[in-house]
Amino acid sequence: MASDTASDTASDTAKTPVIIVGAGLAGLVAAFELSQQNVPTIILDQENAANLGGQAFWSLGGIFCVNSAEQRRMGIKDSRELAMRDWLGSARFDREREDHWPRQWAEAFVNFATDEMENYVKARGIGFLMNVGWAERGDGRADGHGNSVPRFHLTWGTGPEVVRVFAEPVREAEKKGIVEFKFRHMVDEVIIDEKTGRAVGVKGRVLEEADETPRGVKSSRTVVGEFEIRGSAVLVSSGGIGGDVEKVKACWPVHRLGPTIPKNFVVGVPAHVDGRMIDISETAGANIINRDRMWHYTEGLANWDSIWPGHGIRVLPAPSSLWLDATGKRLPPFLFPGCDTLATLKHICSTGYDYTWFIADQSIVAREFALSGSEQNPDVTNKSIWQVLTQRVFSSKGTLPVQNFVKHGADFVVRDNLEDLVKGMNELVATVPGAAQLDPAQVREVVETRDGQFVNTYSKDAQAMLIHSARTYWPDRRSRIAPPHRLLDVEKHGPLIAVRMNLLTRKTLGGIETNLESNVMRPDGTAFPGLYAAGEAAGFGGGGVHGYSSLEGTFLGGCIFSGRAAGRAIAEEVLGKGGNGTE
């Protein structure tokens, strides 16, 4: 039986290690901050060292900044006040008790995104692409959901770069003996001191070595030993529940996204994103809030080259594709691609089906189909300006990953005319229980009605107006949004391409309640001594900083902000108010 023990020596708290459960981005940021103060730290993770950085590694690397140098260079006029209005319009905080700390976290995060985020990450070595992306374009209301301006700052190097700039200094601290990693350690319990009520350590099981298991691949759960580790404080930064579909369904808010729970999902995160530590923290006495708030995507593809079980990839769409429900009806305004994720999810659930259709063409797919994930964007991940120009800006086919999905993806139908396209769509779902068969005449009517609004440069159609408006942002006009055109202009823009869009699990917006220092709260509203939480396990801060909806670029940013808050607060606690061990 393996056993690890770090004794709690009350006589010298500063030498007793801080325990971080979860080696994802939030945990790394906290460890970085602690290492800057020479605070000894032990980082545990149930996966192997190949998974350092967690979900952040797989991300596109988008970070939410306000009034940044990149925005100003693009002529974007952003401000703290506009960002706060957008945040509150999206979050729609409405719970007196559960939204107490999330409201404060929202204000603190927007202030950080305005005043410090850009400088903080650039000081670590992160660089952004010149053109700021415009995600979650909104629901058509100035005071409603969505970003009023582009704020999605794409990291040059995507998720691996975000992980690298924090992992490298933490690894350097490991060489100095300040940080210790314990991979394949699965925590089962937070140890609480019976006299003081303080979190003083963790217990769990040691899993068999899995050094040869690649990043993201589901790993063995064979137990080879047990461990107990004591420390000066415990930080939970272990992620959310998106990898456990059954847990997602158990938390599904039927009252808000009903009337039924979807049966089928593709999965946007590895299997180890299981939410275990949220439940374990609750057992220890932590308050868990806003479990019903979650962020799942509506434009998921089954990955033709999967890494983890049920692996799904999200299409990051620009606004031109025609979006039909499973029966062939057009989705209503403002449920257009890239506008309002959760409102679209609610509408899809109301149809009784868990998939929809995009109807597009080669011109739209080449320009507007970006794929989420670092591995799906090798040009940006590998920092190749040449590949960005040849595959993304000037290509008539799209990036190589997009071309591969069109060629190999199970959700794609490519045809030269509309009749054959609809026939192929029906064949694609023919063997799916309960799937709808499309009426070719009905689909033609929808397509021709849409096309009639693209003959002129003006229109009464809300989607056409959105496209024309979006193209006034010159980076989108140049490389992101296809020129407005008729879908049935196949000779110039074909072939036609239909894509079945599946529901894709992703983020947990609720979780462990914390105050602004990332200190966990108890159900009675008091702070839990010695226990902290950061990242997705804490709803990216406070137990639900996003409220009901995200503005995007806020997940990595939330890990950075909450991990930073935790690391600094823990260092202050264990070292004393003066830092570096001084009072």
C-alpha cells in the first residue's frame, strides 16, 4: 500500500505545504502565485503528467479583455461600463442568496478584465492575434445577452500557450523544491480538524501508473495504494462536470431549458472532467450553489478522429448559415449562429429533438467554419503566420481541419443541388430512432425565402441585417464572414453543404461558493477556514460568476482570475499579512 504524508506542523505554518487538488489552469495560476512567495505547494491530479493544464490545453485560447491595446488598434471603443452592462444583461442574476458572491465576482472580474488582465497575461509571455474576435453577438437587445463589441482575444499559440506560460515557472519552482507534483492521486476526502473545523489535508487513492496514456485519453482507475497528505490549506481546482453526461442530465434545468432532458450529446471535455471534487467538497461542508446553471453548445460535431469517449468538437460559426430545426423549420430571430447559445439551446429542446441542421455552401464553410480547440487550429497553435494566411485568410476551402471534417465527418452532407442535399440529410438520420424526415418542398421554400432577402444590400430579414452589420467590422469582413449571397447560387458558391449540429456538453456555471479571496463558504454564510476553490469547480469564481450565460473568453479568464485570487489569499494567510513570512 503506497502512502504519502506531510505533517501539519503548527509551529511553522509557512513551511507546511499548501495542497492544490487539480493541475488545470486555475491550479497552475494559484501555484505560480504561491511560488512567487516561496510557499511550498503540493499539486495532486488523478491524471498523469501529460494532462498538465487540464482543459485549458484543449481550448482555443480566447481571453476576455476590455479596452485592450488590440481593441483600440482595431478601432473598437470598449469600456468598463459597457462591459459591465453586457455582463449583467447576460448573467441576469436573480437569486438573493445564491447570487450574493457571484454578483461581487462579476464586478471584480470586469474590473480585472479592464485594468489588469491584459498586462498580467502579457507579462507572463502571452501574445494576442491582431484581430479581436466577436463571440456571442447577442439577442438583439442593447440591454440583453451578448457582447456589444468584439472582446475575444485569441492567444497566439492557443490553449497550449496559455498553459505553458504558467506551467514553466511552476516547473522551475519544482526544481527548487518549492512545488511538488503528485500525479495519479485521486482525492476522496477533505480532512477537517475536529477541534477547529479547518481543512487540513486530503485522503484518497493512488492509481496505477499511466505514463504512456496520451493527454485526454480515458485512463485506468485501477487502485494500487492509498494516501493521506496534511497541509496548511487546501485549494480545489479540479474542474466541472462536463465529462459525465449522466451528471449533466441530473443537473439539467428542465424548468428553464425544458420541457425534457436531451437524450443525446457529444462530449466536449475529457472523461476525467467528472465533478467529483465538487461533491467531495460538499460532503466536507462546503456550500454548493447554482448547480442548474451550465453552458453547453448547440453546434457540436462528432469528432471523426476522437480522443476521449463521445468526443465532440464545436463549430465556432459566423452568422451566415441557414439554421433549421430537425423538422426543417427556420430558427426564429435572434437565434442565429454565434448569437445566443443558451436561448438557442432552450429553443432546440422545445422542439423535442436534440439536433438541428446548418445549410451552407463552400463559400460559407471556408470562411465561417472555425473549430474550437487547440488541436483543430494548428496554424495558430503552432504560431505559423504562413499557415494562417494560406489556410485561413486566402483559402477557398477553409483550414485543413475544416476540410477534413467536411470529408470525413459523420455529420456532413455535400451535394451539388438542394434536392440531393435534402435526400442526403434524410439518409443521414434514417437509422436514428425518432429522427425527423425532411420535406424537400418545405426546405426549398425556406431556402428560397431566405435567398430572396440577399438580392439587395438591404433587407427586412433580421439575419441578413446582422450579416451586413457584422461586416462593418473590417477584420470580420476580410477573413471571417462571407460576402452576402444566395445559397442557391451554387455555380459561384457551391457545392451545398448541410451539417447536423448536435448538443455538446462543456462548462459548469455553478459550483463551490467562495468569497472574493476564493475562500470557500459554508451553508451558514461563514468562511470555511483553510478551504479554497478556483476555476470551474467554483463556477469560475464565487459559485457562478457568469450567472445564467457566458460572454465567452471568460472561462480561461475566470480560471486565471480565481486562481490568482486563491494563490494570493492563501499566501497572505500562511505567511502573514506582510507576505514572505512577515507580520
